Amino acid sequence: MAEISAASATRSPQRLRVLVVDDHDVVHWGFRLMLTQQPWVERCVAASNGDDAVELARRYRPHVAVVDLFIGEESGAQVCERLREAEPGTRVLLFSGAGEISASAARAAGASGFAYKDWPAAKIAGAVRLVGLGGTVFERRDRSGVLGLSEREREVLHLMAAGSTNPEIARALHLSPHTIKEHTSSLYRKLEVRNRTEAVQRAQRLGLLA
């Protein structure tokens, strides 16, 4: 469920300045089209990298920045930290369509929320406004079901992430090494990776690991 901070109740509604940070032009276009139609939006500007985002933040002092979780070679968390340092009054809503970040990691970077690109437009707009007015939005969802991972495959995945070898996983789950090999092969296929290192990295990006 969405989490809302008490601060949102203490700030009066206002027209917000919004900064969108994403390295895809179509995302800029979509956000501008959606947000400029909102009566509570004063201005919407867009940047395609961290440097431009910091420059625009200093120039326009946005109330809220909507930052993609992956921007070229930079992570959204890194851009968030840079924005917060350059303009402390700008609150950040991280968002992504292919990854996820834990609420604790997002907060550590200075973000006030996380949204998914596949949310309905009205829900995304609502999250932008809520964060801009001082609230927080963190809504977790289980992507393992979307990927079709079984309960056993999730157990194997967590043990892989802990550094266990296949024989160690077999002993921990009281299964044969051959069965564990079948589970790991299935994990690689569903996660679209080639080895356990890539599997763990992709699982972390998708928010499948705590």
C-alpha cells in the first residue's frame, strides 16, 4: 500500500514545478503531456542526464523531480543525491519500468517515493503531486509472480544471493544436486540471464531480494 507522511497534511496545495529526469525523449513527451494538463502544475521541464538535471534544478527550483531508476551510466539514486545536494527543497520521486529499489535504499538516497511506469497515468500524476506536497509514496509488489518463479525457485535464488554453491543449496533444501541444477537453469531462463552472477544482479534490480 502507499505510505503517506504526516508532512503532506501540513502544507497547503500549490501549483508545482516538476522536473522529469529520463534518457528517453518519449518519456519526456509523455510526462509533459500528462502533467501540463494538471491544474496543479505550474511548469514541467525535462533532463536526460544527471548534469542537466542539476542545472535545471538550480535554475527552476522544482518542487518535485521524477527520476528514472536507470539513466545511462548513472543510477537514479545517484542523481537523486546530486539533486538533493544542489537543491534541498526539491523532493524526488524515483520511477522505473524494469527495476525496483527498496524503500530504505530510496530514503537513504534522499527520495520520497517510488512509482512504476506501468501505473495508470492518473496514479502516477497523483504520486507526483503527493511527493511534491511533502508526502511519501512507497508501494511494493511481488514481481516473482509476474516472472513465474515458483516458491522453490525463490528459495534457490535467495541462497544463490547468499553465496551458497549448488551442493550447499541442495543440502540446505534437502534436495539432490541434479534437482538444484534444474531449478537454477529454470531461474536463468525466466530471468533471461546466463549465469548466477547475472541472476543475482537482475533479481536485485527487480526487487526480488531483500
